[in-house]
Amino acid sequence: MAGLNKVSVDDINVKGKKVLVRVDFNVPLKDGVITNDNRIQAALPTIKKLIADGGKVVLCSHLGKPKNGPEDKFSLAPAAKRLAELVDTNVIFAKDDTVVGDNAKKAVAEMKDGEIVVLENTRFRGADETKNGENLAKELADLVDGEVFVMDAFGSAHRAHASTAGVTKFVKETAVGYLMQKEIKYLGNAVEVPERPFVAILGGAKVADKLNVISNLLEKCDTLIIGGGMAGPLNAGALRDIPEAEVVAFCDVKEDVAKEFSKEYNIPSYYTDYKEMLKRDDIDAVCVVTPPFLHEQMVVDCAKAGKHVMCEKPISVDCNAADRMIAACKEAGVKFGVIFMYRFMDQAQLIKKALDEGKLGKLLSVDCSGKCFRSDEYYASGAWRGTWKGEGGGSLISQTVHFIDLMLYLVGDVERLTGNYMTTLHPDIEVDDVANAIFKFKNGALGSLVSSSAVRPGYPRHIEIHGEKGTIKIVEEEIVEWKVEGMNEDDYLTKVKVDSGDTATGAGYVATENHRRQLTDFIHAIKEDREPMVDGVEGRRTLEFIRAIYQSSDLGKEVHFPIQEDEKYGKKTAW
């Protein structure tokens, strides 16, 4: 086991001392009510330890991203109230827009051993907090007489803020709490002595900030999955490597994001209103990389402006929306593509060729699995996540969708299906975090699918294809089994990942490379006046398969393709 190599709360004496504890109380709120208190619960072991040891515990945290100074909707008052319900001691909320003003000083000065004071949202101090201002850092330290600082906000530990990093310069003792201790040990073991297969998932928007992390992980992990806000950078990076493409503009509703992104990728213009961007005559095509519920309107607007469109998966939230998008592009005479880059892997093309040539004989059965883990924080990261109207589904449509598309591409259309879904580990979401299905392909093969975002620690996605003459199995981007009559298995197995030379190896390379391949195909489709390899119809097929599972589960019966959907959203009213 990897060693902690940190001073913990078990190593310090806090009796009679004031202790500043940086916690993560960035909890989701709705109308001032906490909808998920997991982060408060996670901090309890450290808080209770310090109380039991006779410390005077002063808690500080951020909540949300207030942009207009102190606002009641970003106050930590609800978090303080919930904490008071969970501990057997006096909890005082120091309402103070300056965080460390007179109210806070008075509350801390009057504390008794074993009591708790919760300070107001540290981000009410704006740049003093987020830019690691020395004044705020010193004021926080002075509040506890410069005695003890405990860091227990793992989710904020990477930020060099006044309340996480700056304050440590002005206190006599520092230590990590139990949550930090647990996460450090867990990550240490995961990276140094991982259980195999070792899968790393990396999200966020600033690729440049993560290049060193990516490089380090690629040396250690079997599979690297890049997602979240990095979809935009993947497309921008891929386009930059295509000689026939020139990226001339970028759009984001947040001007600072648009400006920074454009600077990072040397894009000459940026916009905060995509409709203004569409007025430009020098733009031939647009990549739509937004939450699913925004796809329809944006694609339709692009089509009406005469722009070819490449849209991120899923194509939209329901089949009717997809139909309108396809129709708009057809009417405007523009090309419409949907991002499903796994089709462009060399390995996928090998399998497709073998199946098309009948190398497996009659297909008998197909197994598809996508079992991963997503935290409550993941679903809380956007109001649209985990909702029918915003995302169109759950694990099926967000996590397993790429391998569902790959399965349909390789094997063909489905004739009928019986499906089930549940919400198990994530009570605050509307959609599925566990789903399964059995189905029959039009070619006669039987299929099965398991999908989840609630499986710890998560497992690589795979597809097994069984025919009369053998079996082929692909796990993420590797062919791990090729037992086909008359074909040498060693010629097809991909135990060693592709090396890109200067940048990366393995899945990191595959993700970027296959975005490039798909976008290149899209550009050639425009120039050659043909349909792209993954057009709107193909994107709709994958969506229809997923929606069929939801429909079958809701109706409690087998469904046949094509399915029918009405104009309403929601798990019970969408059929």
C-alpha cells in the first residue's frame, strides 16, 4: 500500500486550540434546500474527531460561483443548518459577507472547546479567494490565532486559493483530514499498484493544463477516457491537424471561456451568440458540442444558415427531435454528421470487414457491456444532467452510447427488444443508472446489453460477437479475442496499443486520432457531395435503440422497430 506521507488529524493535539478546517460544502441547492448532503456527510469524521479532541472548529468552504458579489442563493447557511442536525454540539453560522469580518470574529472569539463556527462562502471575497490573495489568507489564519489548519476538501485541493493554499503560510501547524487521507491513499494505490485493467477518466475543459497529467497517466493506465468539457478541445485539436480544415471561430455563452479557448487554439474570432457567428459567409461547417437538449435548435439554425453540421452524440433527446434535425439539413442541402468516433478505429474496421465477408458465418449472439461509475457530483455539475428533458436518458445515452453505436454498426439493425432500467445509486436523478436489454437483430442473432453508471469501480466497455465459425471480442480499443476458423489470431489481436510518436499512446491517442479521422471523412463528404460515414440517420438509429429500452421498460412489454414517440418528455409520457 502506498504510504500517506502526510501529517493527519491523528498526529496533532488540538485541545483548547482554534482549528481552521477547509471543507467542501459545495452542495447542490434547490430553492435554498440541500438536495444532496453527501459532501457534508463526508466531512463528518474529521469534524467529529476534532470536536472530540477539544478543538474549537472553524469551517470554511466555497459554494457555487457567485459573480455579483455576496448573494443569498450562494450562502452557506443551509449547509450550516444541515451540519447542526448531524453533530452533537453547538453550530454557529457566522453570517458575514466579508467572510472574516466582525460577525465572524465575534463568533470565533466566543467559542467554547468542542463547538463549531461555519464561515460564509469564501468566494464572496471574489479574487481575494480565487487568486490566492495574501490578505484573505492571513485574515483566515488570524481568525484562529495562526494555530492550526486542516485541509479536508479533496475536491478543491487542486486549486491554489487563499482558503486552500495561501492560508498555510500563516499557521503554525497543518494537517490533512480523514477524507483527504482516504483519497490520497486510494489514489496512491490506484496509480502506484493498480488493479488491472486500470482505467482513468479525465474531464474538464482546459486541455493545456492537463497535458502533464495525461502524459503521466498514459505511462501507467491501460485505458484513458477523455470526456466532459474536453469534447470541444478534442474537436478543435483534431481539426487543427487536418490540412483541409481551418478553424475560424469559436462560440461559448461565457465570454471568458470563449476568449481563453480561442487563444489556446489560435482561433482568430470568438462569439457568445452562435446566431451571430452563423451570419459569417466564410464559415462552411459548424461543430455542435453542447448538452443534448440544445442540439435540435442549433443544428436546425445551422442548416437554415447553409452550414454543414457535425453534432456531438447523442444526436438529440428523442427521435422526433432527431427527425426534425435530419429533415432541416436535407431541406437545406447541407451535410449532417454525428460524432461516433469508435467506428473509425482500425480495429473496428477489421471486425466490420470480417463480418461483412462472412468470416464468422451465421451470427448467433452478441453481448455488449458498458459498466462504469459516475458520482453524485458528476450529475450535479449541470442542471441538465440526469434529466429526461436535458439529457434524454442516463447511463445508456451518456456512457454506453458509443459502444451501442459500435455494436449496431458492426452487426446491423435490431428487429425487436425487451428492456428494463432503474435508478439505484443516484436518487436525485430522473434517469437510469442501471439498464439492460435482450433483443433480436434482423439477421437472426440474439443480443444482450448491460449498462450502468453505478458500478464501482467501473469496467472497460466490451462487445463479444459469436458466430458459427468463431468469436471476436473487443474491449475499448483493443481486440482481445479473435478465434475464427481459418484466420490466425495473432494477426488481429491488439495487445500493444498504437503509438502516435510525439504525443501519446493508447486510448488518449485513439480518441484524438479517431476524432481526426471522422472529421476528415466529414470534410471529404462535403467536398465529394456524399453522405458522411456517420450521418444523421445513423445517429438517430443509435438513439432509437436506447429510447426503445426506455419505452419497453415503461410499458412493460416487448417493442418492435421502428418505435413511435409523442411530443412529450418524461419516462411515462414519452410514448
